[in-house]
Amino acid sequence: MQISLFTVLILMVLTAVGFLVGRRRAYAVSSGHASRLHSLPSYYGYYIALWTGVPAFILLAIYGMFGNDAVNALAGAQMHRAGEAVHAEFERALSEDEDIARLEAELATLENRRIYAREAIERDSELVPNAGEYPAQSPAERQQALSSEINRLAAEHEARAEVLAGQVEAQTDDALARAGFVYSRLSDERRELMINDARAIAFGEGVASRDTPEINALASAMRPFHEVLRSSMALAALALAIGGLAYARSRISSSFRARNRVEGAISVLLLLASVIAIATTIGIVLSLLFESVRFFSAINWRIDEFLFGTQWSPQIAIREGQVGQTGAFGAVPLFAGTALITVIAMLVAVPVGLFAAIYLSEYASTGVRGWAKPVLEILAGIPTVVYGFFALLTVGPLLRDALLLLGYENAVTQSALAAGLVMGVMIIPFVSSLADDVINAVPQSLRDGAYAMGATKSETVRQVIFPAALPGIVGAVLLAVSRAVGETMIVVMAAGQGANLTANPLESVTTITVQIVMLLTGDQEFDSPKTLSAFALGLVLFVLTLILNVIALRVVQRYREKYD
């Protein structure tokens, strides 16, 4: 049995013992007369139980949140220390290598020339070449040529440094020192990947993507720190629980206000739950924002190209000069595809769902409502992958055959129309069920008053019930829109994955959520604009949803009917 689980079980037993000790202590100080106590005996038990369990569990929770980071930091520090000697040998090899010295000198010369060309551009003057230095060029052309040459030499310098690093590693017999040298030279993203692989090997946390001697050495360095920290936290938690029990027991007296303390603790717990909910929302927004900033920084802050560009091809080239090297991150096709499918789905779901809700709540008999409403809500329980199969194998081919019969020769199986229709069917229960509940919540007195004024049932629904239920209906529609915007499986299977900018519902399109899944699926590195673009898409989707909610609130405030 793991120490952490064993510790939790002991803490639960101590908490239960604390409750019993509290009750028994309360009867003891009152000589068996509970009426002499300020609070009921159970409150004294709860008080000691809180002091016994809460601080210890908080300590374990803190360890659960930061324990892995502490182990990683300690193991990383040991790796840095182990690799210092090898790194010093590598630095010596760099300083003595003639090729490295030559490349660094050439890079410095070219950098000075590029600065000179940049200054010429700022002065709007011509370059004055030295004899035989370079042919006549404009400052901009010269700067571009120098930048290309600097990049080539920098790549050559890095390649030569990697060769020297490999030679130094081969000469190192100590596996830990070699692993420390490799660890210290990695970028933050690759270092995180190495840590994850080492934790998978050391503690079975998932499956390691690689199994190298360096990763095994890091895993071996992690295990002692993990055992020491886990054992220390377990002992500290037990000591804290026992100390809390003893302290709380010493405070029990007949005049002690145990009920006030317990209810105060419950109030703090409720407040903490609210703070956690708010902090989670803030954390989601900040995580999207920080990663989006990294993405925009990687594409040189071409935000206008991202928001208004019409070509989406996030592939990054492997070598310089390859087509699409910097990627094309124009997200307009994704926005257009998301909007097109959402509009089609809403054109199906909102009228059908709203009319169904009105019928079930105002016109249907009790018997019809008893079986129709559960049958309608079954649609909400069908997995989205089933809807996707239905759209791909049934709806898509039917639409294609119908369009071919009508003479539309470019008909395809995967289209925005097929995805939107099936998604609309899936969303009908979200609209109908919520709208039905809202309509039923309208006071019966409003209906009776309308009938007393001579209004018909349809007039009552249209002029009294619908305005009164408008805020809830708008909320139902908003929930349906959010469900449509966030749907992925139906779009992947029924609409395709091509980022086509089109308003034709008969063509294949893709959505924001589909691209986010595609960008984050598989073994990805979070130092590439291709992967980071998923967070920018998520941020845009969040902002659009927020704007939609604000607009809906304004609509409700303007058209809502108020009744006394």
C-alpha cells in the first residue's frame, strides 16, 4: 500500500476519533448534563474533527499540488551539478575549436555590416562598398542578403557545436554526469518532455515516449527525493493531526461556543468553494492569454493577419526556404466555417425546439406530455460520435444524391449543411427542455388574467407568456449556441477538415474546435507556432462567446416584460 493512501486512511480514522473525543469531552465537562453546554455535544465533536483533519488534509493537498514540482526542481538541480564538469569540458572544446572561432568571427563581421545597412536604411542613403567587398546593392537588399548569410552561418555554428557536444558526451563515462550535461543544454520545452519521460519511467505516470540512458539517470535521481518528500509529508500530516486534536480537546469547556466556530468554518468552506470557481475561470483565461501571447510573438505580432487572413495552413517547414516556412495563420476560414455550421444548426434547433416547448407546455394533454417530453430528451443522451456516424453514412449521402439528382455536379458527402442539420437535431432538446421549464414557470395568474380579458390561447402565448419567459428562452438559445460552437465530432465526420473560406453550405468546411483538436493531438512540442495557434483560437472563441453573452443580456434587458 502506498504511503500517501495509508496516510489518508489514518487521517480519516483520526478525524473520526476526534469527533468521538469531542462528544465525550463535552459530556465530561458538563457532568453528563448536555443542557449546561453552550452548544450541542455533536458540535464539540465537529470542532475537534475539524482541527484534526482539516490542517493535515490541507498540507497533503499542498503537497499534491506542488510535490511533483519540488521533486522535479531538486532532481534538476542535482542534474545541473552533476553535469558541471562535462559542461566545463564542452566550453573548453568550444574555445579551442578553430571552426567555432572562425564562424564566430564571420558572424560578428556580418552583424556589423547588417547594422551598417540598417543605419543606411534609416538615413535613406546609399551604401559605400569597400573594394571588392560586395556588388552594388540597395541597403534593403544588402540587409536581406546579410540576414540570410548570418542565418546560414548560425546554423553551421550550431551544427559544429552539436558535433563537439557529442564528442564530449562520448568521452564521459559517468551516466549521471552525461545526463546532467544533456539536461542543462535542453530548451525549457524539451526539458519538460524529458522530465515527463523520466517520471513515467520512475513512477509509472503514463508511458514514456523515449527510453534513453540519460532519461533513466534522471529517473534514478528523482526516486530518492520523491521517497523523502512523501515520507516527510506523511509524518508531518500525522503530527499535525495529532497536535490539532490535542489542542482542540484542551479548549473544550461548558461555555465554549463550539457551534459558532463550526458554522464559521462551514462559511469559510463555502467562501473557498466560490473563490475556487472564480480562480478556475481566471486561470483558464490567463492560460489562454499567456500562450496566445507566445503565439503572436512567434509570428512577429501579425495579429491582423491572424484575425483577417484568409489562408489557414499552420504547417512549419523543416528547412529554410521551404514553401510555407512560417505557416499561414489566417483564421477567417475557421471563423466562417464555425459561423456557417452554427447558423444552420440554430435554424433547425431553435424553431423546432421552441415550438415543441410551446406545444408541450400549453397545448399537449397530460398523457401526451408524459411520453413526448422524455422521448424528445432522449436525443440529448445520444453520444455525439453516433450523430457523426449518422451524418456521415446517412444524411451526407442523401444530400449528395439529392443534389446530383437536381443537377448540382459538385455535390460532396461531407458538407456544412449535413453537419449543421444533424447538429441542429442534437441541440433540439437543449432548447425545448429549458424553454419548456421556463414557460411552465410563468405564473398561472398571467394566463388567467389574459383569458379573463378575452384573449385566445394563441394570443396569450404570443403576447403574455412568451414575453414573460423571454429571459429564460434567450438563455436556452445561448446554451444551444455554445453547444453548437463547441461541437467537434460531428464536424470532423460530417463537414471535413479542410479550411475552406466559403458561404456555400454544400461545400466542406472546418471549425475552430476541430482545428484545436488537430493541433493538440499527438506528440506535439509547445514551442512551435503551429501548436501555440490552438491557444490563440481558443482565446478568440472565448472572446466571441463573451461578446455573445453581453449582447444577449442587453436584448433581455430591453425586451423583458416585468410583472408585479
